[in-house]
Amino acid sequence: MLMEINIITAALLAILGLAMGSFAGATVWRLRVRQLAEDKSRGDRSSTKDYKKLSYLLKPISKDRSHCLECQHELKWYDLLPLVSWLSLGGKCRYCQKPIGRTEPLVELGVAAFFVLSYVLWPVALQAPIDIAQFVIWLTAGVLLTILFIYDLKWFLLPDSITFSVVGLGAILSLLRLTQSGDITASLWSLVGSVVILSGLYFVIYIGSKGKMIGFGDIKLGLGLALLLGDWALAFLALFLANFIGCLIVLPAMLRGKLSRKSHIPFGPLLIAGFAITGLVGHQLIAQYMNLLF
Ligand SMILES: [Zn+2]
């Protein structure tokens, strides 16, 4: 099943993944300050302090250079090398010595791992342009989903600009897959099933709980993930894994009394984690499960 793996391609994808992870981490903060500016213009005072701290990020992108979030010192190129800078500085800002979050290097490593694993586990040879196009769309969606993952984890919100981009990429990927399908009717039904499972179910919960249990953002994210997977069985597995991971995290915390029934749990990161595992090894997991049954 596995195609020949080119070490140089894998290494290049690892470096590209580190850079894209760094980009994703920076984009999260840019999106955040835009959101805070919107909240402020709508008269929401609660976020004014955060906004002041981050407002320098509102400068036009061309003039924007990354700054230390603590001391606002402009960071030089050698402070911005993904992972390398963080490791060489021991996780502290070169100028104010305050710790830089562990999130950034973890995100960079995560995206690099996603890029390399996607390449190693990709089910078809990456030679025809249409196959390479699908691979590139997949990696791009991975970067956008990384942004959503962090954003939702930090602020319980899925920014529309990114969610809609994921839906767009999913739609293009679905179309490309359909052009290659030997049985378009079956593929279309599988795609519809995928959307119903990952997006429709959340829609029902959303309506049923009047938006209290999950947000509308989860439905849009579910739609994007469903289109990216394009297969009802994979969609089902992704949803199952998301809930399974959720239980693994939530139950121990509940037992230790750290969470109550009222605690807000962001569904986005769980869905994205379930999706990533499914996208990478979903077919293998389903095959093994079938072997166990029959
Ligand atoms: Zn600093």
C-alpha cells in the first residue's frame, strides 16, 4: 500500500511544517486582536485591557513584525526561527527574559509532524497533478485547522474567516475526488452521509439545546471536516474519536472535581483531533476493526 518514500521530500515537508506552524501561531494572535477590536467597537468593555496589550498587531501586515507579547520588543529574524529559537533561548524572551509560551514550539512540531505523516501515509503516489493538488489542499486545511484548534482552545470561538476557508477547501477537495471516482453515485451518497454525520448531528444538538451545548461554529467546522473526509465511515470514525478523546480528558478532570457539569468544553479541538487521526489512519483503523468482527 505504501508508496516509495523520499527522505528529502519528507525533510523538506518537516521544515515547511515548522514554518507553517509558526505562521499558524502568529495568525492566532492577529485574529484575536481583530476580534477584540470588533468587540470594542460594539461597546464590549470587558476586553479593553487585552486589546491595549495587543493593539500594535493591528498595523498593516507589510509593516508588521513579530513582537514579544510581554515587552513588545521587536523580534529579529534569529528570534523567529521555528523551534530553533525557542530551544536556543530556553523558552525565554531574549530581551525581557519572560517565558515564551510553550504553545508556539508545540504547534510548530505538531504541524511538522502532520505534514510528514500525511506524506508517509498518503494512500496514492504523488505524481499526477490532480493527486498533488489534493495533497496540497489537505496540508493547507491542516494549517487552517491548527489555527482553529488553538483559537477555540484559548477563547472558545471558531473565527468565521478561517472556518469558511476550511469549508471552501473541503468543497474543492470533494470535487476533485468526485472526478476520480469510479462510482459517482456511491461517492456522492457517502459524501452526503459524511456531512449529515459530522454537521447534521451537531445541528440537531444546537437546535435542541438552543445553542447552549455547542455553538454554531461547531456546525460550520463539522461541514468543513465532512467535506475534507468525503466518506461517511470516516466521518463516523472522526466523530467517535472526538467523543472518545473528550471522555478521556473530561472524565478524570470531573472525578478530581476540576470540572463541573457547567464547565465549558470547546468541541472544536476535539473534532479536529478526531479528524486528524481519521484522515491519517482512518482506513487502516476501520480495516482492523472489521478484521476483529469477521
Ligand atoms: Zn520580551
